[in-house]
Amino acid sequence: MRTRVKICGITRIDDALAAVAAGADALGFVFYGPSPRNISLPQASAIFASLPPFVSKVALFVNPSREQVEEALSVLSIDVLQFHGDEDAVFCQSFNKPYLKAIRVQQDTDFAQLAEDYKLASGLLFDAFDSQQYGGTGHTFDWSLLPKQCPSPLILAGGLTVQNVCQAITETRPYAVDISSGVEQSKGLKDPQLIKQFIQEVTRGNDQ
């Protein structure tokens, strides 16, 4: 099965179009104030309007209020919600929209329990744990901790780069990979050449 690619932390139309041209399956948009990749609803709306069909638009939140999510859904044609904080399953699934739940992996992470708790999620996204921030850390985690069988589609994130994504795919065989800082020239600003190279490496990993 082909590993899909999500380019997260999109803040500019040009970056979105470069990712699509390179073959990205999904784009991630961050609605979390402390993130350097945070964008406003009007900014996101302008980017959404520039996109061709068949590109999934993923809205990322960290411990949001219900009102924040509902406002975004009312303004934007969001395909998938991504919850990257401590949201419980009841909250995540209450918007009647496909959702991803991000899990920050630690040595004692109970994958079986999380899979049960979030069994209605469209996928589980596994990222590196950092006590200071939610995602976008640029750090990898020990991929061997991941379960050999995951009942939900497994999305791998955390410190992925052009240099390591092929190995990551051959070791974990994820449904998708999710990258943000690894294809940036500076925080929030993507590098089109790195995006292209990253997706080429994903293809190489699929072929192995």
C-alpha cells in the first residue's frame, strides 16, 4: 500500500500549491495560538480557495474550546479534524467529522488502550513527546515502540526529514507520514525543493 503524505503547518498559498504539485495527499493547517505555524481563519480561507480538488484539508487544534472548532467548521471546508492535545474521544467525535488523534509517544504509552479509547478515529498519529510543546518539535521517537498491528490507520510524525523518511517507512509501514519542520526554510515557511525531495523519498520507501 502506498504511504500517503501530509504536509503540515501550511501558512502560505505558494507553499500549499508547491506541496500539491509535489504530490502531497493532505495539507495541515494549525489553529493553535502558541505555534509559529498558527494561521487565522481568513488566511486559511484564502489558501483553501486556491486548492484544486482531491487534496484533503486537515485542521489541527490543541485543547480547543468547542466554539473554536465550530467556528472553523462554519467558515472552512475542512475535511478532517486533528486533535493534538489532551482531548478525550467524546469531544473529538462530537463534531460529526472525521478526526485524527495525535499521540505523543513515551516508553509507557499504552497503545492498546488508546486504540480502544479512540476506536472511532479515522487514524492515530504518533508523534514525539515533548513536555514543552505539542508537535512540531523536529525530534523523532523510538519507532520500535509502535505496535506491529494498529487497528486504526497509523500516521507517523515527529522529526521526519528527507534523510530518514525512507528508513521510517521501511521500519514502520505507516498508512501516512506527516511532516512540518522537516521541510521548512524557517518556522512556518516551507521549502518547495525539500517538499519535493521528501515525497521522492517516500516513494523510494514504498518501493522497498
